[in-house]
Amino acid sequence: MAVAELEPSVIERKTSGSPQHRGPGPDAPFSLTQLSFWDRVTLCLLTAMAAVLSLWNLTGAPSYQDDEGTYTAQAFAVHSGSLAPYTYWYDHPPLGWIQIAAINWLPTLLGLGDGTAIGATRYVIAAYFVASAVLLYMVARRMKVRVPFAALTTVIFILSPLSLVLGRQIYLDNIGVPWLLLAFYLALSSRDALWHHVCAGICFAVAVLSKETLAIFGPALLIALMYRPRWSNRSFSVVGFLTVGGLILAFYPLSALLRNELFSGQGHVSLQDALTYQFLERSGSGTIFEAGSSRAELLAGWLYFDKYLIAAGLAAAVLCLLRKQSRVLTVAIFSFAIPIIVGQGYLPAMYIIGVIPFLALALGTGVDIAWSWLEKLGGARPDLTRRLRAVFVAVLCSALVLMSVPQWFEQDRDLLTAENNANWRQTLSWVQDNISREDVVLAPYSMWYDLNSSGWNDSWTMIATEKPDLDKQFETAHPDGWQEIDWIIVGPSVSANIDSLGLSRAASALSHSTPVRTFGEWTIRRVEVPVPPRTNER
Amino acid sequence: MPVSVLASALVVLIALALFAIALSTLYLNTYAWWDPKTQIRTSYSGLQESEACSFSLIMPCRNEREDVMRATLSALLGQTHSRKEVIISVGHDDPETVQTAHALAREYPDFVRVSVDVSETKNKPRQLNKALSMCRNSVVGVFDAESIAAKELLAHIDSVFATKNADVVQGAVQLINYRDTWYSLRNCLEYFTWFRSRLHAHSRQGFIPLGGNTVFIKRELLDEVRGWDGNCLAEDCDLGVRLSTLGRKIIVAYSPELVTREETPDTLKALVRQRTRWSLGFMQVFAKGDWKNLPTRKMRAIAWWTLMQQHFMAFAGVCIPVAIFAAVWGGFPLVVTLVAFLPLVPTLATIAFDICMLQEFGRDHKFTITWYDYLRLIVGTPLYQLVLAFSALRALIKFIRRDFGWEKTDHSGAHLSYLEPAVTAAVRP
């Protein structure tokens, strides 16, 4: 076309450099449009690996959790135009399960998930896990980590049992993490392009609207954006990032405001109430230093799955301080740790999911930093270079073997072969086959959606265990209270939930019930309502 | 039920249209900052050693004050480029300005001549065409009567013609009296984004409405297309469209040191008149339909959008709050209401970027921008938007009535107080 812009010789000179190389040189910033051969190969292999490990035996292990059922049910509720099958009370921003709802028809269509909705939804999460793995590699490469160590980062992320166990389950954190990683990838734009930084703001907002706890990475992301060699449009980038990200986040309180549920009030749920509950009122998890507190137990649980990743990742986070580009990882990991160490409030078990990629990235970067030292050392003594490299690789490999074989191998093998949901599945079929669709049933959330959609189709006939006590609508649907409940299905978490949430109606139903059928840790119990004493008031 | 669904669909449709307009505005306004490379790419290419062109500079004047004309002429005669002539273009019905023009021409007989347009309808393109017939040099440039050209401008423009083999070079204009009125700050910033960013985006897309000031065209080419359209209110835009359609090479260049400095209209009424004229001009160019001759469908779509976007933008500023208001109190489903809020995201982002641009404007022109200016910028935005919408509406009514009279902007010389004294003093070429 005739119209052209000025192209000064500055650019021409830059691009015409190093003609002897085809493709980007080793120092060229990582960009998807100009992938080197090794980047391509590594990305393909890592994608395949992440896909196999996240998909294999996906419905067999780990066992289905109530939270997974909750988000499954809420995602399916989106299809019919509401945010939850019960009253949506602002427990989490809804974008996570809205995203699930946007794609969960696909695994269902393909017949994945053993015919269960919760199983099919796990396949959606698997896609997010693969995306996280790929993005983690991309972020590592943008942070100038060498190809083998960037690959190592991702392999650790995929193989760590802590990551794999949680990454195969339907948790909102798993939805948010790839958006968070994409935000970091874009914030570290190779071109310092304004629209990359604006998109980073959008991605971060999506991450936070998928799972609010990921907001803890906000400061680290802002540092990642700003703490780089100065470029001419920096003020535009920062303003664009903050403004657009902030505006998109604002849609959450806005939607609450439009429903007249922003502030606490009589007779309705509100965002204010939900925040007060989550941050102030919810029974805290105690401090980490108090033996036996749920916070300490939670930490022990995470360590049980992968103490090596956590310990080595924390150590590497300190090492990351030595390289300017990777200091942001230290900030990310330690800002994430603050609520764990300092806080006493409620700490959810999946909280750890957000930091796993950063721990892996810190490890990969730490190794990369060590390798750089080695190269420098080798520069001084060229005769030693080969030997030093060999020793480094040997030490690294043996460390990995020591780390992975005893703990990782066993746990990963379990995940890929165990059948932990057999009892769950048998309970589900028994209830479907033997209980009348007219009967009022109390079922744990992990099973609730699959039961309800098999003929009850009424959230107040097939009721999730918590709802008689926590949703005021129960009283309208069942004025006689727990006595109207005919069945209660008891899974491994029911008693604990009744205790921790103080579910008195569910407790009454349970205490007036007798077991009818048991499958392992699952029991189907019939509620026997005591005959009320005759009154002669008339 | 179907009525409410239909109403919802309508709200969503309107909101999406407003979103597209706001997004397009955001894109055009921030194009220059998208990538640090864009800044380099849109800059001048550096000086060549020898001069390749000679310039005939037309200075259209109407009801101008002498000091304003003298300052403009001084800046032109003070150019470092050696081969130039100035033609002061006046109309025969404006004896005072004619007199001043002749007086100035007598002061610099070797460089300045006067062209008096005697046609019955008075407007800028006719004056330009009359002056064009007197031009003798290879490149014709236009400088409005109240504009102060940078000293080295012609030399740089010469280099651009030489190195880029250009047919047309569009330089940048900047309003600078930002402190004078509530709207002048917005107006100045509007010019800043227009010449710093929007024109480059249009140039990238291959369809460009030229500006009427600091624009340079090869004389041969101008003769070939028979000059400016004597009936068009936006003769500059029209020329750009025609040359784009002919596939001529148009270069847009920006450098803060080389902008031509101008003043904002001195009253709100004048601003409205100026805006109406521009809007009406764009409508005329659109209706003329030269853009339909563009070779590809995509190019025609871009042209359509470029010519219409301005009007859309003027109305969008008013429509967005109305749409939101209607959506909130119209009892629509939550999703529909949220969609109605969507256009606010690019709109508010544009305002946020305006703040950055104001900072850059101050830095480039060495003005001290205070927090009060930033505040004025934000508070003034909705009001300014109303002015634009009103002017666009006024233009639309005039367009429907076929009322194409020329409402000229008066010049008070307010910009002169913003310049260093050296610039405004008389200069011997």
C-alpha cells in the first residue's frame, strides 16, 4: 500500500545483525512466534507428558471431594442461568465455574468421565493443568532460564505428587493458575508492548475472579512488570495494567451491587457478609507453630505429599535473589507464605496450588543460576570446564533421583493406578436404583449433582448435606425441618463437616437414622422420624 | 416474555456496538505507545546533507490580526531550509487582511507574495486553489494563519521527501494554550493524540484523512488532482482520501521538537463551530464516496470506519451513560446489565491513558503540568464529550439541510504567549 510509516535505519540495523544464525539467537527474548528448534521439541514433549499424567486414571484417583462436587454442580447451574443450585452467597467469585461451564459440555459429549458429571468435569481441569505446565515453561524461558532447566521446572511441576494430586481435582485454584502464569508471561513481554501489559492486567483479573486467593500474587506481578530495564512506555504500561485489571475486577462488586447484595442487610446474602465470614468469622486454622492446630496439620499434609518440592523450592527462592530477573519469584513465594506463617484465619487446603508453579520455577531458576556460576568458573579454568559440567549434571541427577524415587514414584504410581472411587460409584448406583425420586435425600456434595440429575431434578428434594442448615430456603421448602428428610448418605467427610460447620439439622437426621447399605466408607442410611407424642389439645 | 428478550437483545447489541467504538478509540489513541518501536518508527528520519526540494508555503488568512499573521510569517521565513516562498492567501471581501498581507509582502518582497481569491463563495479550499496557481516550487505546504512552525521543520520535511520517496508528508500540529479555558486542555490533548498516535494508526491501515495544517504535497501531484475540492468543508480530509484512493505514498512523521504550534478556539462557541465544520466536512467526504474506489473490501471497510468513527465517538460518550442508566433501571437480567457496563472499561482506560499522555505532552513541550491540570483533564472529559456530541449533532442537522457555509474559527493569538519571545519576533530570512 502507498501509505507507509517512517522506518528509520535504527531498526534495520538491529534486525540485520548476526546473519550467520537462522532463527533466534541464544540471547533473543523468548517469543512464541520465533521458537527455536529445542524450544519446539521441549514444548511438544512437555505437553504430551502433562496430558498423559493428568488424564491417566483421572476418575480413579484421587477420590472425589465435596468441593469438587460443589463446583461441578455450580458449573452445571450456569447452563440454566444461575450461579449455583442453591443460593449463591459470594463464597467465591463465580468466574472459575463459569469457565468450567463454558467447556464442560465437551467431555460430556465425548463420553468421558465414566458417565458421571464430576468425572467429566475433571477432564476440564486436566486441560487447565496442561495449560499451566506449558505456560510455566514459557514463563521460565521468558525469565531467561536455559531450555533444559526450564524443562526441569515443568517436569517437577508435572511429577510432583503435591502438584499432580491437587492438579487433577476440580478446584478453582487450578482454573486460576494458568491465567496467573499467562499474566506473568505477558508482564515479562519481550517487546515491552503496551497491549501485552494491558492483557497481563486482564489475565490477572481473570485469575483473581477465578480464585480470590491468587490476589496475593498481585504485588509480585506488579514488580515483574516494573522491575526491568527502563523502557519508554513504562508509565503507560503500569497505568494500563492497573486500570484495565482493576476495572475488570470491579465487575464482581458491581454485580453484587446490581443485585443489591453488596452490603449486608436483612433477609439477603451479601458480598460484605461473605468477606466478613471468610476473613474474620470463619473458624480459624490456628497458628502454624501450635502443634495439632489445623494450620499445622494442613502444612503437614502438604509436606506429606511433597516435602522436597516445598523445602527445596523455599531454599531456591532465596537463591533467586542473586539474579535480578528472578527476584520476583522470591517476592511471589514469600508473599504467598505470609498468610500461612503469620495468619491465624481460615486456610483452605487448596491454597498451596497457587504457589506450586512458583516453587518449581524457583527450583529451575536456582539450578540455572548455579549453572551460570559454573560457566563463570569454567571461564577462568577452561581445562576444568568439562569436568565441572559432568559433576554438576551428576549431582543434579542424583539429587533428583533421591528426591523422586522414594516419594514421588510411589505416590504418582498410586494416582495412575489406584481405584479410590469404587465405593463412591457403587453408592451412587445403589441410590439411583433403590431410592424413590419422591424421597427427600441428604447427600454429600461430591455426589449431589450426579444424583440430582438422575431424576430428582430438585435441589430441595435431593439436598446437599450442608444446605438444610446454611441456606435459608430450606425452611420454605421443608417447614417441618429435618423430619422431612427420608435418607441421609454418609461419606467419609460428612461427620467432619457436621462438626466443623455446626450442621444441626443434618446432625439430627443422622442421629435418627439407621444404616441400610454400606460400601466401604460410604453408608446409605434411612432416617426414622420418631412418632410425635399425641397431643390432646383439640 | 418475547418483548423482554427482544429488549435485552437490543441492550446487548447497543452495548457491544458502544464497546467496539470505545475499543477502537482506545486503540487509535494509544497506537503510538503500543510498542516502544512504534515511537521510533513514527519519528522523522534524520537530516540529509543536501536539500532536494523547494517549498511554496501557502498561508490562508481570513479576518486575521496583524500580530498573529506576522508571527506565523516570521516562523516560516526563519526556516533553516533555504529554498522557500510564502504565499499569503486572502479573500477580496476582507480588505483589512488584504491590506496587512500586502504590507507584509512589501517587507519581504523576495519571499512573500499575496494571492487574492475573488470567488463569490468564500472558503479555505478556494483560497488554497487560487494560491496554488501562483506556486512555483516543487512542494506545496499549507500553514494556517495562526500556526508557528518549528525552525528546522522544512529541512526535515525535505529529508523525508528525499529518503522515503514520498508524495505527501503530514507533519504534526499541536495546540498549546492549555491553561486558557476549561476545554483548551482537552483540546490540546486531542491534538496530541491525533498527531502523535491516531494518524499513524490510520497510516498503518492505509487510509488517512490528512490534516489541513503543516501538510506538504508535491506540486505536480496537486495539479494532477486539480487541487483541493472547492466545495468541501474538510478539504484536507478529502485530499487525503483521494490520494489514499490513488495509492499515493503518504508519510506521517512526528517529533515533539518539530510540531507546528497553534491555539485553541478562543470561545466555546468557536470550538463548537470548528467542530461542527469538521464533522460536517467528514460527512461530506463520506457522502462524496471517493473512498468507495479503494481496491479491496477490507480497505473500504477501514475507510468507512475511519470516516464514521469520529461521529460515533462523539455520540458514544453520551450514549454509554444513557445505556447503563437504562440497563440498571430497566429491570434486565444481571448479565445484560453487566454487558451494558462493558463499554466503560475501554472508555475509562482511555481516560487513564490520557493522564499519561498529558504528562508526556508536558514533558515534550516543557510545560509544568500540575495536579490541578490532571484534575481538570478528568473533570472536563464528560463536558468536552458533550460539546463534541452537540457539535456532531449540529453537523448532522446542517448536513441534512445541505447547509455547507464556512464557519471560520477566529484567532486571538493566545498561543503566542506560550512561545519563547525569539519565535514571535520578526526574523529576516
